Amino acid sequence: MAQSLLVHTGNLNASIWRGASWKPNQSTEEEFCNSITQTVSGVSSETLPAEGLAAVRHPSAVQTIVEAERPSLSITVKVFLNAMHPQSLKDAVGNVLSELKVSTIDTLLLSLPLPDDEAISKDTVYPLWQAAEEMHKAGVVTSLGIADLDMNNLKLLCSWAEIQPSIDQVNLASCCVIPENLLEFAKSKDVKLLTHPDPKVLLAPGAISTCIRTPAANDGACFQPSWVARYSTIISCRGVVQHKGYVAMFQRTTCASNGTNGCH
């Protein structure tokens, strides 16, 4: 069976996703897991290639961006990494570009698998930021952003970065009121503070392993996530979300036999 699996949910705003089985007002984890599960629901191990990379796309919801419409759209991609690998970030962006049939995105946001309230390390974080800067310099990405950095960590990143972040996403689940020191520092660096509801545990392997275990891996194996990229396109003049979806890369591994972990 294939060792890597690329899954594209297609546009979650498409009418195909508005059936009775689709729940409104889902959390990010629920939306991601449910959309991935439904996308691979018709896949079996017999339909996947014996080795290499397999790609599974929702048969009815995948929509590319029409070239004539691109100037009127703002594209944001948020990448959730499972490990601090710069190449994974580049792969995530590259696959989104390929799936949407575009050559650029407007905003790239990074969500890093780091503990809360822990100082970031230049050895681990800066190589990722450099990878993002390379894409910016190449004209692939217009602006760069980061998620869940407090004032001290945002200050560290700004001291290392050649290209400064333009956005710092703040999760209000862990911060009911944005700290004054973060507000002041962000203002001094012209960094926008935007709130978000996304968890850092979106990629926790034990939480989503069985999303694509059955029937895609009925030999006792399952696929664990390497990265997830969530994209959205907004019609700039109207503020309307036209596309929203997930592109995710999974690697084949052996699942726990008790089958207790999975999407709920």
C-alpha cells in the first residue's frame, strides 16, 4: 500500500457538503476530521497504489480557481505542522498551489507544534521562518504570519526575522483579553493581532489516526498526519468566503490494535 497519502477535501462551501450529514458550527477539529473522513470514505486499500504517494480528492467538491477571478480574491493558507521541518512547510504550500491551480497566495500563517508559555528556540523556529521568507522572496507568498506567540516570543521572532511577520493570531480560548504588553509591542512593529479558535492539537496523531484507517487501511495500518493546510479565498470587495478547504499529507504507520483512538 502507498506510504504517503495526500487528501484534499475540496471546497467545504460547495453544496455537496451541505447535506444532512454535515454539522453546522463545528469546531476546527470536528470540521477537519469530518471532512477528511467523508473524503476518504469510498477509498479502500485495493484502490490505492502499492507504493509511493496516493492522492484522494473529494469527487464532487474539488474546485480550482479560475484565472480571471484570481485578482479579485485574497487567498490565505494556514499550515499546521506536526514537526518542525522546513520542507514540510514548503510541501504544504506547494500542494495547495497545485490543488487550487494558482501560482501565489496572499497570506501564509504558521501554526507550530510548540508548548504554551515556552520560549521559542532559534534552532528550531528560525529555519521554518527562513523557509517562509524564501517563498516570500520568490513571489509565491505576499505576507507572512504566525499563530499563538506571546509578546516575548513574538519579540524573539522579530529579532531574528529578515521579513517581519504581519500577523500574530491570538487564541482567545487561552487568553480572554489580549495582554497589554503584546498589544503595545505588536503596534510598535505594525503586526496585526487577530483572534482565532484553532487548537494546537489539530494534528495530534492519536486524535485523528482512524479518520482514514477504515477502509483505506484495513490491513492493520493507518495514516498519521505530517501537515495540514487550510485554505480560504475571500472575494476582496465583498468580504465573502468563496472557497474553504483542507489539503493534508499523511504517512503510513502501524495503528494501535485496540482502536480506541479516533475521530469523535
